Amino acid sequence: MSKTDTDKAGSREPHNGEPISKFVIIDGNELHFRSGETILQAAARADIDIPTICHDPRLTPAGACRMCLVEVEGARLMQPACAAKTTPGMVVRTQTGKVERNRKFILSLHLADTVQDRETAEDNNPSKLFELADRYGTAGEWTQVESPRQGRSQDENPFIEFRADRCIACSLCTRYCDEVEAVSAITLAHRGAHTTISTVDQLDLTDTTCELCGGCVDVCPTGAMTEKAGLAWGKPERELEKVRTTCNFCGVGCQIDLNVDQEANRVVKVTSPPPGTTVNDGNLCVKGRFANDFIHHEERLTQPLVRGEDGELRPTSWEDALDRTTKGLLGVAERHGPDSLAFISSSRCTGEENYLLQKMARAAFGTHNIHQCAAT
């Protein structure tokens, strides 16, 4: 292999004889160069915070919001940290006066394009715009621009509401629908200031390929996409306590946050943990995010019931219920053999509870006839 070929393959000495730096330098921090890494990813390794609005680690960078612009030595213009790739020897500055002015200017532009009263803006979901404005400041208060975006308030789906006056066309929801869920149920429609979130022929979400996973609600930075149940409850998310737990609808073990109104002692809605922190990477299905009404359902059983001689179910103690169950199962096994029994569990049970039921079926009753909907 010639020296030229060696250089192209990664030698530290190019043709001019000067060594190639093995580092990327961000705000004076030397970071080992990683091929294909963006400035944002490299900065995150050094715990250097670069604010974003339209970025999500699960999605292909769009560079749409321009909030993450940083200065790169030798570049004529500031570069979007979410999309710009690092190169050996790159010198990046994220805290210059120019960068800070840009952040304030961008935040002011976005705030002028959405609901400006924070109490109203955060009536259900938190607003990332106001959170960033608290941290970085703005370029002053600008008069709100009347939104010409077309709404979809007529959509009769039971879970998701789109409020066009809060949308800043960051495209997070449409990109999530396309890249993560791979259903492309929603898209950006129209142009310029009229750009809005729409479906084909303005159909209801239930008439499209939408799986009602609520991922669009989760990624929306302004609450333009929101949960109908949370809106109906009438209490902002910041006043709810988040309780981390495991979704009980299948065997995947997705982590979820129950949003609890402590005064009412009620679960108001379910949200997902941040991407990259749990096994489900912040994703949930329609059941995990929205099917929580059984928690407080008026027909939910709160005590054991046994059937009397008249055929009616009546409340009893746990001891009596377990005793009757044991006698009934043993009686069937004695009369017809253990394989006449079958045990059905539920994916709403914990992994430990499902284990105990199959152990009881096999060890105590001698049958392998056991199943549950998640087949775990």
C-alpha cells in the first residue's frame, strides 16, 4: 500500500506533514473523535448543553428550529449542532455572544407564533418554549401573530386533539409517525405560514393508518398535540405527580409514568419516560398510553365474589374464596385427571405473578395447560 493510500485509510500524517487531530474541541473540551457523530452528540458526551426544539434522538435530524446553532471555527455561518457532523480537529463554541443572541431571537420568533400566555399554553402539556425561555431568555416580547393554520377540531378520535394555534411546524410529530411508527398517518400540509398538521383528505385519525399510539403528543414541544382526557380533566401536567411503573398490558415491560391528581386520588393520564432511559425508549402503544380507564372503572372488582346456591355472585372473604377455589380445582383433577384443568393468566399481572401461576399449574396440579395473552 502506498503512502497516499495509507493516508486515505486513516494515517495521522497527511500529505502536508501536519498531524491530524484525534480530537473534537467543544468549548475548550477535547473529546475523542467519533466518526459520524454530530456536534450535538459529541457535546452530550461532555455534558455540554445545547438547546433544541425540533430534535429527538430517535429521529433523523431536521435542523428546522435553528435553536441549536453553534459557531464552528472556519465556517462562514453558524451550524445546526443536531445535523452537522464532527470532523477531526473541529473547534466548536456553544456559548458565544452570537450564539446566545440567536437563541433569544429564535425563542422570541417561536413564542410569537403560538399561545403567549403561559397558563393557557400549559393547560395540559408542558411547553418546551417557555422552559427554554426561562433558561436562556428572549429578545423581548413580540406581538403574537394570528395563526392562519388550519385546525382539526372536528376529528372524532377518542384520544388525540390537535390545536393549530399552538403549532410551530417543527415536524416532530410527523417525523415520529413516519420514522418510529412507520405509519405516516399525519403529514405537513400547505406552505409558509399556512403549514399545518393534516391527514389525507382531512380524514379522522381513526379512518387513517394511525395506531393512536400518542407518540405525536409525547414529542410535541408546545402542546399542539395533546390528550383529550387530560384536557377534559382540566388540570395542567405540572400539578400532577408522576409515578413510574410498568405497563401491564403485555410482556414487553414498557415503563410508564402515571400522572396522578393527589387531591382526587386519581390517575389522570399516562406519559412516557424520556427516550434512552427505559426499555421502551420513550415509546408506547395505544393501550399503554390511553387504556387506563379500568383503574377507576365503576365495575372494577375490589373484593372476591363467590356464586351462591341461587347462582348469584356475592362478596366474601379472601380466605373463603381461596378455599372454594382450591376445593373446586382439586375436585375436577380427582374426577377427570390433571389435564382436564387449564389455567389462564393475564398480561396485566406482573412477571412474578405469572411465574407463580405456571408453577402452581405444573407443580401443584400436574398440568402444562397454562396460557396468557402475552404468551410469556
